[in-house]
Amino acid sequence: MIHCLPRSICSWDYSVSGLSSGAALVEYDWLTEQGRIDVAQEHYDIRKHGALSGHWSLEHDGRSVAEAHKPSALFRTFEISSIDDWALTLQAESAFHRAFELIHERQVVGRICPAHAFTRRATIQCDDGVPEHVQLFAFWLVGLSWRRNSS
């Protein structure tokens, strides 16, 4: 299980532990819907393609390793694809909860859940085959959704 802890009481940035590759840092830019993920010695940038677009890319060494598309502004759903040939749907479990499911070929392969209703602390549980950078990218998108809802 991967544990995600906010870096401070007012921060949307997270320290992540429980990864096989070591500790990670998930960060959001303050004024934009962009950010970064640092895992061990690997650095990933998250770039949004246009202010009103629902398209983000996860980039490592200047090349895209995963992309996310938000098909509808009305629903908390993202379509994620990666160069590892993973095609996932990240969607809220229900309209009333903050937990999200990762779905691959109509099967739930992971969950991202808050520790309880009144916290930003969270856990990530995914099948072993889901690459860790994809799990962290999915968590970054979930955090973005939580951040939007709190505004």
C-alpha cells in the first residue's frame, strides 16, 4: 500500500511512501493545473495542454510517458494511456465519495482513497502490474480533482 501525506496543513503537495522505488514527492503548481512528480532519482513534469483543455501529459526527459484526457467537464473521470501500453480509466467510485477507481479492461486494478472524510491523507492500492509512475500520475489527477472541489 502506498501512503500519501500532505506536506503541511495548508499544502496540496504530498510526500509519498511505500513505493518499491523509494520515497516520492507529488507537487502542484500554485496557479496552474500543472505540476511534477519526483521518485527516487526520476523527475516527471506534468503539463496541461491549454488553459481550458482537459488534456495533461506526464513527461520524463522531455518526452511524454503518459497522457490523461478528461472526456467531460461534468464527471470526475479521466482516460489515461501510457507508453507501457496501459489504457486506464480513472473514475470516482460515486458522486458522493472522494475515492477513485483505476479500471483496466473493465476490471478494477486499483483504488485511490482518502484516509477518512475530513482529510487529504490518502492511500493508493493497485495491482502489481500497474507501473508506479502511472499510479502517481493517477494520484496527481485525483488530487487535482479534490483541489478543484475545495475551491
